[in-house]
Amino acid sequence: MTTITTIENVSQYEGEEIVIRGWLYHRTDKGRLQFLQVRDGTGLIQAVVFKKAVPPEVFALSKNLTQESSVIVTGTARADSRAPGGYELAVSGLEVVQQAAEYPIQPKEHGVDFLMQHRHLWLRSSRQHAILRVRATIIKTIRNWLDDHGFVNVDTPILTPAACEGTTTLFETDYFGEPAFLTQSGQLYNEATAMAFGKVYCFGPTFRAEKSKTRRHLTEFWMVEPEMAYATLEDVMDVEEEFVSAVVQTILREHPSELALLERDTTFLERIVPPFPRISYDEAVDILHREGFADFPWGEDFGAPHETTISEQFDRPVFVYHYPAQCKAFYMEAVPGHPKLSRSVDLLAPEGYGEIVGGGQRTASAELLERRIVEHGLLREAYEWYIDLRRYGSVPHAGFGLGVERTVAWICGLPHVRETIPFPRMLEKMYP
């Protein structure tokens, strides 16, 4: 029987007759020759239909194929350096599973709004295919690295009774007559599981209701959040630089063709190896004052232009640590002797991509946590269990969160995060 295989495995069958099941990506009519570019999800191959080599009905089918028609192609695999992937198929048989209607996305320029309205079809394009392939490997590498370094995957709830980052960016829903919220982060629950397992991580969707239209924001995005007991801010930075470097180097090694298709200049990516530079918030403010932001006030969090300016001073990601407590979450540990500073850190990616990782050391003191809950105007009853973690065997602990979509945008060199997830959710977009 003829072997059914995938395009990515065609090289194993050179000179043999095989079957490829997929869709017509593009067709070129050369009279007696029909060049069919067929995709199957694993790659793209050129299938050549020669009029004299096939029955008349097969040639007629190939000549009338429409873009994205689903097809089953039989042919002999042969090496050809000019063909996509280095191989092509000399067609001997063709079955049309479904002749597609006129395809909305033609091989021409389309506006982003149009493409986003047809996102369910846009995913089939070579660019989107490359981006989401890279995303899949990033996620796989994240899990593998954490699993291999002693972290236990412990899932945290999506429905929560209270805020983690801030009460103004919550999506509220009804929970059997009680208010509940879509999670902003699994971190608070991670702190509980870290006290049970030592080193943990959660990985799932998170939600932010801030009304932002910037190129870095989605309302629903994926985040991985490792948390470690008996760990400090310095431990977090050590882990982050090893972790992020492993992700980048894996993509460079496994996806050169996808990065080339995306026209990604990998110069900066090749430099992503430890150690990363580390500067304090105060040093970062000094950079801003020197580089054109003379009026930037101490105590403010950095915006996109500030992060870009800071990161431009370095040839790899840079840690900025010890942010003012007023611009970070309520659970951050204070810097000893400097109560206005928090033991927090952001990792800023180069090339203007800004913060991709945020984290720090969590307060181990029940008294400080209770005071911060009051200062932030939070409902104490919702955090009683969280305060309990400081009553029963409290230890120094720390962690961080990495946003998958921002990381994909940075590694792929994309101008906007909307292409980094199959179906993006943004301020004015929830279709398809």
C-alpha cells in the first residue's frame, strides 16, 4: 500500500510513492504543467501535475482547483533544491475532498481589520503558521525547562473572589449570586502551593480589564508563573536569566526557517545568554533623565517609551530592580532600611519590546501584609487565607510571571501582540 505521510517527513521517502492529505495553498498554471503548493499543517510542498503523466480527469481536477480546496495527493517524492523544503511531488493521483468556495484572503495586501475579521482563515497563511509554530515551541520549552529544574506544575483557579494586581482591572461575573472575578494571576495561590511543594508553577490564561489599545496589551493572555519557597529577589533574577535564555536559544536552534520567513534579524537574539545586566530603579531613572526624559518623576512606573529608552542602553535583556512600593503590588517585600522601596524586578527585552517578565520577593510578614491590604483599600476577608501563609511556617519566598504573547512578539520581531495568539481578545475585539 502507498504510504500516507506528512510533508515534514517527505525526506524519508525519496523515490517512493506517497500520499499527502492537505489543502491547496496556491496554484500556478503553466499549460501542460500545474504547480500545486499543498500544505498539511506540518509544511508546504510543491506537487507537479504533468498532463502526459496523469489521466485526463486528474489533470482537469488540478487545473480547476481553487485556493484552500482540501485534497489528497498521490505522487513520487523527489529532491529539488528549488522547491519549498527541498522536495517536490511528481503527481500520479489527485482526489478533491472539497472544492473550496472563492477564498476571501487572496494573495494580495489586505488591511489588518479585514484580516482580524477573518482570523479563523488568516491562521492558514505562512506567516501566521510560522508565528504559532514558534509559540508552540516556546510553551513546550517553558514546561520542559521548569519540569527539568524541579518545579511542580500546580494549576490555580481562573475564578477568584478577589484581585491580585489591582481592583480596577478585573472582569466581574456572577458566581451563584456572589461576585467573582476572572483571574489576573495565579500567583497568590502559587504562594500557597509553594509552601507545600517548594518550587511550583502555574500556566494558564489570565485576564486584565484595563482599557488599553497599545501594541503590547491583550485582555486575555497566557502567563507562566513560577514560585519558590526559601528564595529571594536575587534567586529570582538568577532563574529568570537562565530560563529566558533557554527559551530563546531553543527557538534559534529549532525554528531558523520560521524566523527567516518572518524576516527576523536574529542578531540580538543570539546574544541572549547569561548574565543579564542588573540596574536599580534609581539607576534607570538616571538613564531617563540623561536620555531626554528630564521631567520623569521618581516613584512613577515606567511606560513603553521609558522601557524602550532604558533597554536601548544594553545589548541583551536588562533587570530593573527595587521599584518604589507605590507602583508595585501590595504583596511585595520591602527593601530593608528603605520601606518606600520594594524587592521587585522587571525584565525588559531589547529592541523596544519592554517588560516581558515581572516578579520579586513576596513579604513574609503577616503584619506588613495586613498593613498593605489596608493601604491598598482591599477587602481583608478575601485575603484571610493569604495572610494565613504568613502565620504558619512563613519563609522568604519569591517568584515571577512571564507573558507568553509578549515573549512571542519579541522573539518573532512582531509589531503587535495580536498575531501571537490564535484568537486575540482586545478592547474592541471579541470576534471570531
